[in-house]
Amino acid sequence: MDYQQTIDWMFARLPMFQRQGAAAFRKDLTNIKLLDEQLDHPHDLYKTIHVAGTNGKGSTSHMLAAVLQQAGYKTGLYTSPHLKDFRERIRVNGAMVPQNFVVAFIEKHKEFIEAHTLSFFELTVGMAFQYFATEQVDVAIIEVGMGGRLDATNVIIPEVSVITNIGLDHTAFLGTTLKEIAGEKAGIIKTGIPVVIGEKQEETTTTFIQKAVAAGCTISFASDDNFPVYASDVQGIYQEKNKKTVLKTLKVLQAQGSFLIKPEHIQAGIRDVASLTGLQGRWQQLKDKPRVYCDTGHNKEGLQEVFKQLEQETYEQLHIVMGVVSDKDLESILPLFPSDALYYFCKPNLERGLDAQVLKDKAALFKLNGEVYTSVEKAYQAALKKAKDDDLIFVGGSTFVVAEII
């Protein structure tokens, strides 16, 4: 198979949560442990940093990678989901994994993959671990896919475990309260390994402290500390929380003596995180006159931060291109959206996408009014056509909507 045939095979044959939802979710680590053994535990050959959390874990992972790259360390970065290209998930010093490595990995392990019915995510985790070993990285930043305790990434023993924050997302799998979800994410805490929590939240603090005490590890909360303000090419006021988490994590790493990181490395890494690591979709400006912004925030807590940002902007009329997945808790997110905006409802192009007419009908109950479009692109083009130079267009509601327009 060539690269495109290999990718088509992966998408068609392997269960993928982002596209199929619950049917692709695995509730244990059996498969990833089998694959890890098949690969001879490649992640043991380099240091790792494990990053979990409801929101901000992607930005935090990219920032950590950028700083470590600037400090001279060959740095692997594993994140999910991708926006445009599968290879975005696996990077070394910002460069995506080569197509020929993806093809060779699948060819070599295809029989094993099929025999054990690996999920898409389990496969990509193993592929990332192997690629980082092949490239002889010094360190790899490993972002959790969902939860923590039963996530396929949770076979590593990192230098530090990071949990950004806790919100009500993926409640069908992780629990219906912040405390329950915190318990799942706390599953990445390992014996004797320091843990950094990004945001101290009343409902979750005790859970994290109890887990850390039981594991005999130090715990620190980034939100308790004051840090210098660093400029960044990644915009959004919510990034200040992520920067604090990054700075606290770097402080812990430095205290361990694991890495030599100077202030100029931190400044340069955070300043150029997007250009160094390829991060996209975080309050990203796509156009001027009219200004167009997109953001991948898609749950209650993430969208609250997005709309705080929108309140800082000035414009004549707000236009919102909006689509969501079918298992989204609309009752929790629709009240956040401004009623004075013009809406362009659309369905992201995947199996889990919610029908745009259904979304429009639900939105109308919250006095959010607009028109239905047959695709994200058509909705976006309609907004561009209608908006005046002094207007603002926001594109969001789902990672998959953003992926179709950047």
C-alpha cells in the first residue's frame, strides 16, 4: 500500500472515537499493553512528560515541546486529534512523522493489528512510541486522548504528570461529576512521580491530593503561583492559564535536574510555539476585513473561555459558523452562545456530526437564530459574503468544524 491507501485502510478498518464515538472507546489497557510488548516498550528509551486534562492539554503539550526544543533537546510530541493531516499527531522537533514511516509501520504490524482488533488510537499511540525511539528523541510530550486511567497512553512512566483542569466532558465514559472525572484523570499519577495540576478547583482538589499522597508523590498547583508574563504567537486570553501550567511543570523538571532550561529558552519557546510545533486552531485569526477567528473549544468550560475572548473584541455584527457532534450536551453549551449573533448552522463531515437542521431547532430554543447550510464550507462562505469589513466571524463548536476551514 502507498501512503494514501494506508491511511484509508486505517480510517476504514480501525475503530476511531472521533468519528464513531462510543463504539470505538476501549475500557481497558489490554490491547495497548500487547502492542507495547510487541514493540518491546520503545518509550523506555527516552524521557516522557504525560499531559491530561479536559481543556488546554493540547496547548500545554505544544508549549512544553517548544520550550524543550529551544533548550536543545530533541523533542517528540504526540497529540490528538489531528485537524488536516494524520501526521500532525506525531512530531519530532515540530516536523511531522514521514509518510514512509507510517506505511512501513502498518505493513510490519498489520497482521498483529488485525488479530488483536486494535483501535485507531491504540495503533497511533504505539506508532508514536516507536517513531520517537527510532528518532532517538531526548524527551517526548505525550498527550492523553481521553480521561487518563484507561487511556492507551497510560503505559509510560513519565518525569512528571500534568493535569491541566477538569470539566464536564465525555461524561458517558468518565463520570457525571467533576469529582468522578478527576478520579479518572488522576489515573495518570504514578508512584513517586511529581504531579502538576494546572487549575485548583474546589470540587477536584481533594481527589488529586489523596491520589498523590497514596502514590507517595509531590503535588503542586500552578494556579497558586505567580509567574512572569510571556508573549506568544498563540493567541487567546485563556492561554495564560496554560502558560502557568507549563511554567510550573518546567520548574518541577528543573528542580529534578532532568533538564537544563534557561529563561531565554522559555521566552523563545512560548513566543514561537505555533511556528515551532505547528499548533493550530486556538483563537486563530484566519482573515482580516472581516476578521475571522476559529477555535477548537467545544465543551462548556472551553467555550466559556472562547466567549470571554469574544467579549474583548469590537465589531459591528457577530457571525457564528457553528457545528457540533451528535453526542454533544447541547443543554450545557447553547446557553453560552450570544443571542445577538447571526448563525450559520452546519454539520461537520463525519459520522458523528449532528444534523444541521436538528442543531438549528435546538438553538432556536435558546433564541439563537440563523440558516442551515449543507456543509461547513458553504456556511463559512455564506458568512464571508454577508459580513461587512467591520464585522467579526467566529467558526467553532467542534474541532471538526475548524478542521474543515483552516
